[in-house]
Amino acid sequence: MVKISKTYCRLLGLLAMTLLLLLAGLRPALAVNIRVCLQSGVSTAELKVAAGTYRINGGALSSALLAEVDEGDTIRTVRNGSSITVYVNGQSVGTSGVSVSILAVGGGDNILTYNKKQYRGNFSLLTNGYVLNVLDLEEYLYGVVGQELTYSYPEEALRAQAIVARSYAYFNMGGTYYDVGRSTADQVYGGYTAEKAAGGDVIVAAVDSTAHEVLYYDGKVVEAVYCSSAGGHTEDNENVWGGAAVPYLRGVASPYDVNYNYMDWQVDYSASKLAELAKAQMKRTGQEGSFGNFVYLEISYLGADGQQTNSGRATKVTMVGSGAKVVAENDAVRQMMGLRSNLFAVKDSVITPAAKPEPAQVVAGDEVYVLNASGNLQKRAWGEVIAQDSSGAQQILGDLAKAFLYSSAGQYALGSGQSASGEEKPAVQKPATVTITGGVTLVGSGYGHGVGLSQFGAVGMAKDGYSAMEILRHYYGGENPNLLEVRKVS
């Protein structure tokens, strides 16, 4: 049922204040609201009230009450230049020269349907074509956590994901028009539809159990970026996105990634396919000229400090053709090369990704990781590990005066993470650049940018008994884990 406003004075003072705060990009003090961009460049938008009552506001200052709508009513907005005309059930109810706000009335469930998905909270439609879902941060997370991790995963992994997702969102608040998007460019948001899907109650419980908890490092909000799988080792932020080093985004071993379906992968590229990839990159970046025929490919593994990246990730790829040279650096490498991650190498070359970490990456202090009967890594004290020689004699490593582990990277003294000479060994081989003049087979590991938390690494840690906070300290502890803390925001 539509209730058309006869005057512009029916808007309550509190409602007007909320509108002005939204327009200014601020948040009401009673709750932390987030603005999620569902779509951009929209000329015509259609929404339907699935539950509850809403007020539609617009006009010259976007503060005039144009209509009140109830369950079953359809709202349609049409953008014409710098104004938006609003229709309710086909009837025009007014025009706005700034924006149109659709605001929930009452304290019950208010649900709007947009593009076949349901959403909580309010909507804001801007004259520049943005369609925003404006809602409480905690309710936003109900629609995020289950999209990023399956509800059947361990509770501590879900709790860690909830804190990370909240921290990422909180860090990004204050954008010009919106705070976050709805895709993997930020974090996946499925709205109320995702919240009510199978296992939604588990996700809501994980969010509620960490309500308002945000990560801080050295007193500042953490930009809690994360990826699907780090492929065995995360990377320093400056080697993926450039810029200054962030103290809590340091590369660390992520051994539980071995349980991920895409831990190891391989692609075969002919010279003509490499030329296609280069041409696509030129088109994507607006580079002029003609690439021509493929001549050679050069892959660099040098990080911002001039040394090889600690995970073995590529940082620069140069494709040279008969007519042009195309360069991709840092995270753009995987896009140009059509790969799941930058953690890759040329098959049989001297550079190998950290897909199966050398023991030096998982030996730390008095801890070591061992494979159990199911093939899963489990953390144990090295003194609990038993060695058996060819005669069958057994010896507890902790009883030995010295215990060493041998690998292609060198000799390691168990319990110290160092070589027998006392010199720390790097996790991967020395810096190098690989040049290819023909077709190539690339072998790689993981999925995503590889910075911050590895979701499948977190799942593996949770299965092995680690708490949410232990998981977070591992991935975001950085240069000083004692500086990482959780604070409540409201």
C-alpha cells in the first residue's frame, strides 16, 4: 500500500538527522553503519519491499518525504542527468536532485529485494548511479562471513574470519561515496539472502560471538586483508602491492595450506598463447602499439629490498614481442599471466615456489610439524618426535645432544630454526630472474594475492586446535605480535 506525502514537513527530526549524516558520509552514534556499493552506473533501479515498512525521501535536499511503502510495494527509480524520479507501483511520487534514500521504519525485520537478492537495512540511490545498501556493520557481516568461509568449517576459523572481515570493513570506512563493494575486490557480500541460507545460524553465531571486535596493531586499526590460500607462505605487502612496508603484513609460513584443493597447479603456455596474454594486457591497460610475435618472457623474483621474495612469489613479468614490450608488476602479474597467484615458477628452473615448504619454514623454537596418518600437518614439540634407523633402533630426538634435519636448502638444527653453523637459512633460494624464449610450463601454488590471513591456512590451524586469536596473531603478528590486540568498537 502506498501512502503519498502531501507536504514536506512530515519528516521527523531524528530521521532528518540520520539522512544528513548519511549524506555527509558519517554514521549515527547509536550504531556503526556501513555503506556497501551493490552496483554502479545504474540508470534504472527496481526494489521491492519483502518485509516491513520504508520511507522514501528525496527532494531538493534529499530530506523530503516522498512516500511510505509496505510489504509487496515496488519502488522504481529512473536517473535523468542530475536528478532521480521515483515511482511507487508505477505512480510517480517525486523527483530528487541529490539522492534518494529508502529508510526502514520500526525495529522489526525490514527487508528489500534488489536484483533478486534480499537485503537488510536502508538503501541510498545517488545521482551518479551508485546503489548503496546502508546497514549496521554487524548485520553486514551476517552476509559476508558465510560467503567467505563455509559454515561447516571449525568455529575458531569462523570467529577469526568474522574479526578479520569486521576489521577490513572498519578500516575502509569513510570513502567518498561508499565504504566497500560487494565482490572479491573487497569482500563478498550476499545480503540477507546469504544470511538465511543453509548454515546461516552458524554464521550469525560466529559474528555475534565476536561482536564489535576489531584488530588493532600498535594502536591503529589493522587493514586485515586476506586471501583464499597463500600456497604455503604469505608475502610482505610491498612485494604484492608496492608502497611502504606494513609491520603487521609480513610474510609467514602457512603450512596448513597443503590441504587446499588448489594448493598445487600447473599451466602450459605456447608462444602464441603468451602473445595473446600480452595483447590482452595491452588492451586492459590502454597501452598503444602492436605486440607482434612473442620473442621472450622474463620473470623476476626480486622484492622491494632487492632480495628474492621470502615466499618465492614473482614480482615482475616482462613480455617482449616483435613490436612491443609489456610489463606487469606485483599483483598485476597474476592477472596478466592468467594465474591463480604470483607464487609460481618455470618448471624445472632453479626457482621454486614455496608450495611444499622446506623444513626451515615450519621449524620454529621447539616446535615442528609432522604428518599424521591422514596426511595432515600437526604441530608437535620436536622432543616428541622419534627417529628410527635402518636397524629399527629408536631414539627420542629430545634426548639427543644435537638433532639435525637435512634438505636441499641446507642443514638445520631442530629447535633453533638455524643451520649447524648458527646462520639463519632463507625459506627459498637466492634471488634470480628467469628468461624463457619459447613455450613454457608454469607450476604454482595457492589462490589469491597471498598477503595477510590465508583462509585455508586458518581452517587448518583451527582443525589442529588453534584459537581464533592464535590464528590472527600468526598471520598479523608481524614484527611484534604483542602489539596486536582486539578492541571493541560501537
